[in-house]
Amino acid sequence: MIPRHQTVLFVILLLASVIMGAVLWNQLRRAHERLLRGQNAAPTQAPLVAPAEQATLMVADDADNSVAPRILTLPLPQNPEARLRAVLGKLLDLYAAPDAAHPVPGGASSIAQVFLVPIAEGSAKASPTSPQLAVVNLTSAFAAGHPSGLQAETLTVLSICETLHANLPLVTQVRFLVDGQQRATLAGHADLTRTYSAAEMGPQP
Amino acid sequence: MAAIARPLMLLAAVAAACQPLAISQAPPAASAARFVVVLDAAHGGDDPGARLGNESEKDLTLGLSVKLRSLLMARGISVVTTRESGADVDAFARAEIANRANAAACLNLHAALVNSKSGPAVHLFLSSLPSAANPTFVPWNTAQSAWIQRSNELAGELNAALTHAGITVTLGQAALPAIDSMACPAVAIEVAPQRQTVAQDAATSDDAGFEGQVAEALAAALVEWRADGGQFAAQPGDRRP
């Protein structure tokens, strides 16, 4: 016969173990969520498992204020938004390189997201072949680190717009956000409040 | 006559009250005889613009504006400036000053450090607005669309003078609210005096020399613009015979 006080003690210890297990499980789950929040879930680099495809980057050059096409072979995801993000990431990686002709710090992680929104004219319903508005969400770190100047900022905006149109011709308009918010200028000069017409800027055949 | 005039006046009053509009027709002949240049030194106040060594862009553009004003006035050209101090003037007020002046040329002045392999340079920018098909009345913030052709001609004149002075020039288009609202031949000019790799202290005296060279070339271009009758060239909305 087990004494009564030992039974009570056993029950108390069992309850304490269960409660401690529940608390630990809860803390583990919260820590995992906190870790996921800290990471950007969307890929900043194209996954290596994706098939390599040709992408046209419209690369800016400060020396002659020009934007010229450069064709690279990159592994690109199939999703159009992720694909454009990967292409823009590669473009900004070129600008972040030490010998860049248009030096801009930041690199691929400066593109937080790219969204595509169909442009429905009048009451017409948007179709898969409708012209698209691309919304490029830049990080505030990129805007803060961008060299201030009329030429420098204009070339960055121009090369992003032209690159989007070159890789997805349905993109005819481009808007910019910084950390999800509208911002007056990129670094004091280039107007980010307007919608840019990518179709008119696009490479000529 | 009065019966016709009254509805017209009423219509004009209603149109003025609805939204700001820029009348983009060419200046009347009487005021066109006066050759006026508007100098718009960019930035000011809490907006310093780019950092160029120890100086800010707002101070450099003001200095260039003062220097250019002196050169132009010495050549008998009337000058209107959008700011005379470090105070900020918003884009709307700048355009209002320029549009009231009936100017033959409006120069929006900028300065920047550019890491260019070609060294010191001047970048000329036109408004990226499309040229307006019917430019008689246009929204205020697209007033420049009626003047794209004239602005292009002015940029050509500036380019020729700067190149003649041995200065590297690049041409481009930019979305700039300051010149988009101007109803005059308008060009944004970015003076890029030095490379980022040059030591800041050593470059200061050279910068002053380069800015002086640029100011001289711009003054020569505007004298040529006046001599060529650039301010009287036909406008898309010009109603004069």
C-alpha cells in the first residue's frame, strides 16, 4: 500500500512535468516564429534547381549616361514575380560590384518584393495578356545608401524599368515603394511618386 | 460684344477655380522683347541635396546661381532667381516664379559627385514628359510638355557651348517636378565637378575653377540663344501669325 503523501507528491510532480513541458513547447514555437519573422521568406537569389535561362539586364553606365542591354544566363524561377525579383537582384548585384560602371551599394537584397498588377483599361476585365503594372518594393537601406544625384538616381530608376520590360514585355508601367510606403524621391532627386512608363523606355528592336 | 464677353469671362473664372492650369502659349510679343533667364538653384532649407566633400549641394547650386547671374547681368540679360539664400522653396513656388517671368530660358541647377571614368562633367536633363499634342491648356504639373521641343533646342545650345569649352557633357531625360511645371524652355543642369576617388580637400580649389568654367560656358550659350532668337521660335500653341 502506497502512503497517501507519496501519491499526492507523485501527482504534483506529474502535473509540474506536464506544465513545464507545455511551457517549453510554447517557448520553442514562439522562438521558431521569431526566427522566421527575422528572415525574408522570398528568395533573394534564384534557386539553383531552376533551369538556367537567358535574362536581359539593362545596365547603366555613369560615364556616358547610358543604359545598355547585357544578356546573362541565370537560373530563374517560373513565378513571374519571383523571376523579376531575381533578375533585378542580379542587376543590383552588378551595381554593388567594386568595379561597377554605375556603383550603388546594396545588391540583390535591396529588392524586397516585386508585385504585378494587371492594368484593366476602362471596364474591361483583366486577362493574362493584359498589360501589367510592376510595383517594385525597395528596402529603405538601399534608398539611404544610394548616391544622391540627378544622373545617378535617374539611371537606377531607368535601368530597373527597362530591365522589367525587357524580361516581361507585358510590364508597361512601373511604380516604386520603399519599405512598402510611397516615398517622394529615391535619394533627393528621382521622383518616386509617379508611375513610370516602361514600354516607352524599353529597348528598341 | 459684352454679351459674348460675359460667358467667356465666366468660363475662364470657372476653369481657373477648378484646378491649377498653366497657359503654355508663347509669351506675348511685348514681353518677349525682354530676354529673361530664370536660375533655379535646387534644394535649400532642410533639404541639403547631395554631399560634395565639405559642402552640400544646396550651397553649391546657390553659389553657381549667383556666379551665373553676375555673368548674365554683365551681358545685359535680365535674371530672375528662385532663391537667394539657403531657405527652401518648394517645387510649386519655383515653377510659379519661372512662369510669371515669361522666361526665354529656365535653368534648374544641381551638383553631384559622380564616379565617372571621364572625370568632371556636366549632365543636361530634359523633362521626361511626352510632348503635348494640344498644348493650349495643360495641367500645372505637366506644363513643360508644351515646351519639350524648345527645351531640346536650348539643351542643344548649352551642349554646344559646354563642349566648345572642353567640358564633357551627357544628355538625358529625368522626371523632375521642378521643371515639369515650368512653362518655358527648361533644362536641368547637374555639375559633376570631381570623382569620388579624388581627395576632398585637394579637389576644392579645382572645383571652384570648374564651376567658373561651366558658368562662363552657360553664359555664352545663353547669349547665343538670345542672338539666335531662340525665345521667339514658334511654339506648338503659338497663336501669333
